[in-house]
Amino acid sequence: MGKLLLTALLVAFALAPSPGPADRNGRHDPPVSDPFGPDLRARIARAQAYADSRPGVTGIVLRDRSTGAVYRSPAAGTLIWACSTPKLAMAVDLLLREDAHAGTLTAEDRDLIHRMLHSSDDDAAHTLWTRYGGEAEFGRRFPAYGMTDMRFSDRHPHHWGWIRTTANDLDRLIEYVLAGRHRDYLVRELRTVDPNQQWGVWGAGAAAQPGNKNGWSDDNDDGSWIINSVGFAGPDERYTLALMNDTRVVSGGDAAGRETTTKIAEILFGGYFGA
């Protein structure tokens, strides 16, 4: 066999779709195609390359809730300060407590929930955290909503703002939200956030009908900026996206992190659902 022919055959074999699993008689199912599809898979590669070129480290988890396909970046399991993203888990917990007749939310409580989701109001979150049991109540139930990697800091007060978590955790949290009984209410809240929250996953663009809960802070151990965003995009919230960025930048890291997270969402979804 000629050398050129052999090379061509080897390349063709490498690029061919992998056969499906074999049954007991050695028969294979039809080739398994990429559930993300070639367009989105190419966008994922571009988004990861962009993230790798940016300051710091960025955990990314993209989920297609229709096919079950999930992309996790190498940093998806890296523990990063959660900042304000646990406010979404707090809202879930308070609503479920009322469902279980473990308390009744007042009109004031519901306004506080709205404020901490709409504009990430810290005072609203502090009030609810203190009023409804703090770490002893919220902290022990957050893992039930998917935040199984989370850790409280030993050097800081144990409250919603001092939790280390991962993009994997935020992915599981938003999946819990979209599969839960309060989905419609929470989707409405996340889709109508204040302009100060319209970045990160919001970069998917208006055609994607995004919604998100963001978090940001420079008040951590090394002074660098943490910029996080978790939310959804697409018809029926088909896709979820969790982004956690530790810029490793002390000065100007907020702008860098917002640009990084917003651009990742834009690369993934900009123009994907039409103009």
C-alpha cells in the first residue's frame, strides 16, 4: 500500500464518527453525533479560546437542557468566591419553606426577595439571611439545590457573601430553578433584572431572551476582582450558562471580568437565535 494512500486512510478513520455501543453480538448502533451540533460546538471552542486569553481563570458550564449535552471548562470545578450568586439559592429556599408550611413570607419579605434578585441588593439579602436563620438554615440546605461543592470561609463571617463555590455548583443551581415549581416566577425575575445586572449571561443578546443572577466583588483575600454570572438563554430556557471569573487583577478587574463573562455569552449565542 502506498504511503499517501495509507496516510489518507488513517486521516479518514480519525475523522469518522465513533460507532455507538456494541450489543452482546458485537453489533453497533448508528454513529453517535455531537448533541451540541457543529455550529454550537465551534462557538464553544471559540469561547474557551477567548476565556483562555483573558486575565485570570474562568469556570464555564454550558448545558443544553433539551439534549442533555454539557460542556465543562477545565476550571469548572475551581472554587471561587460566590459573591451574590447565592441570593438565587436564598430565594429558592424561602419559597420552598413557605410551600412546606415552615413559615409565611410577608409582603416585605417578598419585596426583599425581589430586590436581591432584581438589583442584587445586599441589604435585602442581609435582612433575609438574618431573619430566616442564617448559616444554620440556609447553609445546610443549599447543597440540596445543587451547591454541593460550596464551602464557607474560615476567615470570614459565615453568610451568603463569604462562600466559595464552583461553576458546576451554579450550573446545578440554575437547573434546579428551571425544574422547580417556582420556575415561572424566578424566570420572570431573572429576565427583568436591573441594568446593573445586564451583563454576563445577558451578553447572549435580546433574541436569546436571557435571564441571569450576577455577582461581583473585590473584597476577597487577595483584592482581585471576582465576576460571576449564571442564567439561561433560548426558547423555553433551553440553554443554561454558569460563568465564574477570578480576574487575578486588583485594579480594573471589574471591567475586565464583566467584559470576559459578557463576551463568552455573546460568542456562544450572539446571532444563534436570529437577530
